[in-house]
Amino acid sequence: MEEYLIKLDSLPTISLENEWIKESLTKTIKDLFPSTFHYPPQNILKRRTFYKFILVDTDSVEISHTLDKEGIIIYSKIKILRTLTP
């Protein structure tokens, strides 16, 4: 069995192609996330399930849930099958 290493430092959660890397991190962030980008979304009817089904239906991810005895999700696993470039 493989051992897991616990890292105390946070790691970047987004990878960028070379054409998106700008002269500064601030400029890159402004290009990727425009000023009109806010969370939570404007339409509150689009919940997590809405976005989950988009990813599953486009064959971008495989998602599996582990449930407890009452059927409540304990944790989920996601396998990224493909990504889109900006």
C-alpha cells in the first residue's frame, strides 16, 4: 500500500498554459476572472447538482459517492477525464 504524505503548505489549484501567463499574477487573475465574476452565482436555482451534471454529461469527469447507512454522502471521488483550454 502506498503511503500518503501530508503537506502543510497549500498548492496551486489551477494550471495555466503558457499563453495565459502574464507579466504579473495580478494581471493574470484579472484576465481569467473578470470584475463581473462573483460567487455565489446570480441564478441561485443552479445548484451544485446542475454543474455536476454538465461535467458528467460532457464526459469531462466521473464522480462516485460513498454513502453512510442513512444514504447521506460521506465523501465523493472525482476522476478528471478531460479539460478544456481557455
